Amino acid sequence: MYGFEALTFNIHGGYLEAIVRGHRAGLLTTSDYNNLCQCETLDDIKMHLSATEYGPYLQNEPSPLHTTTIVEKCTLKLVDDYKHMLCQATEPLSTFLEYITYGHMIDNVVLIVTGTLHERDVQELLEKCHPLGMFDSIATLAVAQNMRELYRLVLVDTPLAPYFSECITSEDLDDMNIEIMRNTLYKAYLEDFYRFCQKLGGATAEIMSDLLAFEADRRAVNITINSIGTELTRDDRRKLYSNFGLFYPYGHEELAVCEDIDQVRAVMEKYPPYQSIFAKLSYGESQMLDKAFYEEEVKRHCLAFEQQFHYAVFFAYMRLREQEIRNLMWISECVAQNQKSRVHDSVVFIF
Amino acid sequence: MSASAAIIAAHSSSWAAALVKISPYTFSAIGIAISIGVSVLGAAWGIYITGSSLIGAAIKAPRITSKNLISVIFCEAVAIYGVIVAIILQTKLEAVPKASIYAPESMRAGYAIFASGIIVGFANLVCGLCVGIIGSSCALSDAQNSTLFVKILVIEIFGSALGLFGVIVGIIMSAQATWPSKV
């Protein structure tokens, strides 16, 4: 019953909620980012990071460092935190935590299939996969020739199996079909996650609905913008939008017929929560749209921590950590390529 | 007069007849059981709510452990109130001769002890819950920002006053539990 979760939540989730809030306290602050932005070399970055929670992960790396090493080690910390929480969780929290990683699984599947299409080596591709999205038998994705084989050989044993019912065709895999496959899978995943959270009820359902709805709407806008000018038909585009969120169903109708960014802006301005995102951009500009979306996402995920006794804090923490890793990657790249003036273009402060 | 009133009540409906026939000692015993049992339930509930958050938060912020044990102590106090009232109530029980077991004064004494037990039991149940939930939030906030501890402690103090209210009223109720004299 909504409002009375405080009575029973701590039986199974109290310890892990306290742990995840402790992790949140370790996210980098504005002063950390200011220090990092003023670094001259990657070794300076390593030195500044050694005072934060990333210290133990980076201290054994020999110089010269690469930006990919920094990102890899920071991701390793996220994976360690996640696994520590997952192994201590009971149902339904353990299922909830597993749902968070299905998005990464989808990305890994698409990465390997695309890489195989372009004749890359499987081992090389496996190293680039996100560690949170690994599953057994992921390497056998390389032998599949079309989607039906992909499903039958590998994916039927994974948690992604139920998401494939909408996109099994006998067509061969090529770049366009793979992107459509990725978006269809992600749509099915978001809807499944949304239904699961609704079933959990209470504060989890309310907060996760808001966070997932924003995710669905953001993807709808990105799909629209990316498919302007391609051969994706309006009906196909319409099929890639999720069945929930603020834009459902009328916004989707309007987005499906958009042909340029100003029309997308006109659609979004009808929805008050999203007006502020486009207000930051002047007409005709779309480069800063990603950053505006990330800022809005970070703001909403930070708000999830305001309430106690629900599961959305775990989801919010994972996303905030991923944003932090993106920030670190951008800062490292800017420092490595000596373009420190562009550092603030893409860093989103969390606190 | 009072006996005929009781007989009239006993014939008016079967539920009234059943309730009037229950011995006042049953009511007293149940009251004493509720006063200690439900109070301890409230205290235990509050302690586990606080304790699980405190343990998890103390991993990243070990400094909070000693201060936040105050929340656990407030919850424990609730159980102690229950024990005290149960002991007081059981000293109020007296043996009466068989003829006056169902006399109105005996019934009144039995009901008074029953009511006192319920008051204390349920007041301590909700007080323990309240202090427990606040204690959990206090531990988590203290781990993030140590200036918040004292302010949230004030809320806990107000919460634990609820148990005291229950104890006061319960003791006042039990003061009227006078059984008829043996003559």
C-alpha cells in the first residue's frame, strides 16, 4: 500500500538501500570536476582521482595512461558495486537490479552483430563490450547470419528472449536492420521494465514511472531526429516508439510526421516538462540537445534520492554513475587531445 | 437494582449475554498480556527498521555508529514502558470471593485493567514504529551530512513522547481498578 512501505521495506531492502546511498555520497562533486578540468595530463587526472573512490582502481596502472584505461577501470568500480549489491539482494530487488542491466545486454548484442558484419575479430569485440551486459554464450553471436538464427542459437536462453517476438524476420542483417532491431528490442525492454515496476507498486512504481517515461520520450525524440532524411518510413518510425510516457499517444502521432528539427521542437513545446529543454537551444541547433537531455536526466535521478524506502534509488545511482563515467571520458579525451577549452561543452555536473 | 439491570442486559441479545459472562480475570489477564506483548512488538519493529539502515550506512561513514545508537535506545525505552505497566497491572489483581466475581465493581476493575493494557500496548506499538522510521532516516542523513543529526533527534524526541502519553493514561486507568472488598 502506498505510504506504508516504511513498515516493511527495511526487512529485505534496508541494508542495501543504506549501501547505495553511501555510494551516492561518493559521486564526484563540482569541486572535483573543477580540479579535473584543470589537469594538464592524464597522470594529473589519475592523481586527482586517487583521492576519490576511484583511487584503488587506478593506482596500479602504469604510465603512460590511455583514456580507455581510465574509463575501463572506472566502469570496473561500477560493476563491482553492482555485483556486491546483486549478490546480497533478495526478490524482488534482485530481479529489479537485473532489469537495469538488460539495456547494456542489448547494446552488447548489437555491438557484436555489427562488428561481425564489418568483419572484425570476435575477441576484439568482446573486449569492447560493457561488462554489465555480459552473458554466457555471447561469443556465439558471431556465427549468426540472420535474425532467426540469432534468436534460435543464442538469445533464446538469455533474458532478452521475450523481447524478440516483434522483430524476428528472415531478412539478412545489415546496418539499417540492426539499428531497427536495437530500437525494437529497447522498446520491448522499456515496456517490460515499466510493467514490472507497476506490479511492484508504491513509491517504486511512481518514481520509476517518471524516470522510465522520460527515457522513453528521450528515445522517441532521438529516433525522430536521427531518422529525418533516411529511408525509414513513418509507419516504421511509429512502431519504434514505446507505449508509455508523456508523448503517448498524441505526441507520437505528431513526431512520426516530423521532417525537420523545428517541427520536433514545436511538438515538444506542447509538453510543459520538456519546454525547458528546448528553451536552452536557439533555433536550428541540435548539437547541444544531447547535453540538455543529460542535464534533465541527472536532475530527475537526483530527485529520486529524496524519498526513502523504494527501489528507484538503485536505478538512479547506476545512471548517475554512468553519467559520471561519461564525464570522465570527455574530460580525459579533452586533456589528452589538448582541447581544454571544450571541456565544459559536455560535462554535466551532478551535484 | 444493579443485579436486575445486569439480568435485563443479559436477556436483551445473545452478544451482551456472552460478554457479561466473561470473567473479569480474563479481561485483566488479556490486558496485561497486550500491554507487554504489543509494546515489545513495537520496540522490536522499530529497532530492526533503524538497525538495518544504520548498519548499511555505517560501512561508508563509520563515525555515525555511536551517535545513532540513541535511536535504538529510544525504541528500547518503549519496551521498558510496557514492562513497567505490566508489572503495575499485575499487582492490581486481587482474589475476590466467588459470589462477587460478576459484581459490577469486579467487572469495572477487570475492564479497567484491560483498557489500561490496550492503551499502553498500542501507544507503544505506534511509538516504536515512529521512532524506528525516524531513526532510519536519521542514520542515512547523518551519513551524508553530520549537521543534520541533532535536528532529526528533536523529531525523535517528540515521537517518543507518544509512548509516554500512553503510559500516563494507562496508569491513571489502572488506578481505578479496585476490586470489591472481601466481606
